[in-house]
Amino acid sequence: MTGNIAIRQTGVFRWWFLPSWMGLDAPCVVSVWTWAISRAAGLTWPSRAAATMFLVVWSIYLSDRLFDVARCKDWSHATGRLRFGRRYQPLFLACLACALAGIVTLLWNGLPAEVLWRGVYVALGVALHFLLFVVPLVFRQRLPGKEVGVGLFFALGAFACLGATPRAIPMMASVALLVAYNCLIIAARDAESDLINDPGAASRWWKTMPRDLFWFGLLLTFVEAAASLLADERGFFLAAATAAAMLTALHHAGRRFSGDAVRALADFALFTPLALLAMVFVPL
């Protein structure tokens, strides 16, 4: 009975929504693409750095969900994931506590000095982004453009773990564009809810976004596909082109799915490096 009540209150439930509803989609996505960059660029990715990045990103998304629950103005227009966060708020608080404890433990046991310092610089940038685009403490209203900032910090997460080399920088730029595109597609589908509950959402200031995103997706797919033919990192850019094509197709058909389904599918589209791993004839 309790489970049925939870399903009704959070909308149409699908088991594959859970990674998104629990905030696990973001740390999984950044981990997959950081792994892909490390393999393509021949860079070492320390296991402790990988675990720390996963927990840091998860803790950010858990905190963001709790903040969104606290500031939601109209629950009749809230998304399923937001209602899920409201109903299971104690679970989110427990997960956040575990993630923070894990981060402290990993830092106590030591990270490579260069990874630690790069992580500090990125953390300062994330904090500034949070103050400007998430919590309106600096200005009265949140600034527009948070989706682009999310893409940037996913790429900087890879930078914190791997450093920046001439081979890695173009791939990090691809990750930034793909994640920003992912966020904008989700924002376009959640426009009705965001107009009420998210003053900084792209749908409020980018009036032609649904049309523009389709053409941007085609352009991004073409650029990534061209890079897969011209660059040495063929597998990486092929994965990026495939992800861009899948996101573009999802955006085109987005109105056929619920907002929660689009969010989950958009995140799954960013797992293309894992699919290409099975194709042993395509080296990253």
C-alpha cells in the first residue's frame, strides 16, 4: 500500500527513473566520460581520485535536490523526481551524510597532491557557480545559464582528476558541450514546471530553445563525427557523436515522453563510451 501511494504521489513510476531520482545519474556520467578521456589520452586515473569525484558530484546533486525541495513554490507543477525528493527527504539526507563521510575518509587517506590542488580550484569555481546560479545570495535572482555551467564543471571534474594535456583538452570540451546540451534538452521538456519553480531555467530567457536545440544537436553530431574521422581518438569522438545524435533524436520526440522519462533517457544517452567498450575493434 505504501509503495502504491508513493507511486501516485511521484507520478508514473519506472524503475529506470531511480538513478535520476536518486541523483546517481550525474556521478555515473562524469565517471564514464573521465574514464573515456583517460583511456583515449593515455592518462592515469588514480582509483582514489575516481571514488572522490563520484562522491563529490553525488553530494552536490543530493544537496541541490534538497534545496529544490525546500524552495518549490507549486507542487502541482513539480516533476516526479522533485516529489520523490520531498517524500524521501530522510533518505536523501542519509545518502548525503554517507557521501560526505566517504569524501572525508578518502581525503584523510590521501590523494595525489596535484589532484588535490586541481580539485580545490574546481571546488571554488563550483561554489561560485552555486552562489550565482543556484542560491540567489549574491543577486536577488539566480543568473541564467546554469545549464552551460553544469557542462563546464563536468569537464573540469575530468580536469581535476587527469590534468590538462593537448590531447585531453578537445575531449574535455566535447564533454562540456554534450552535458550542457543534455541539460538544455531536459530544461526544454520541463519548461512548464521551470517557469514556476525555477526562475533561472533556460526556458525563461531562451524563447526559441526547442527549435534551436534541434539544429544545434545536428551541428554537434556533425562536428563530433568529423572529429572521429580526423582525430586519433576515434573511439572517443565516435561515442560523443553517437551521444549527440541520440540526444537530438530524444529532443525531437521529447513531447511523446514525460519529463522524468526524458531526463532519464537523456542521461542514458551519455553512456555511449560503455557501449563502445564492448566493440573491441574500436579503440578509444
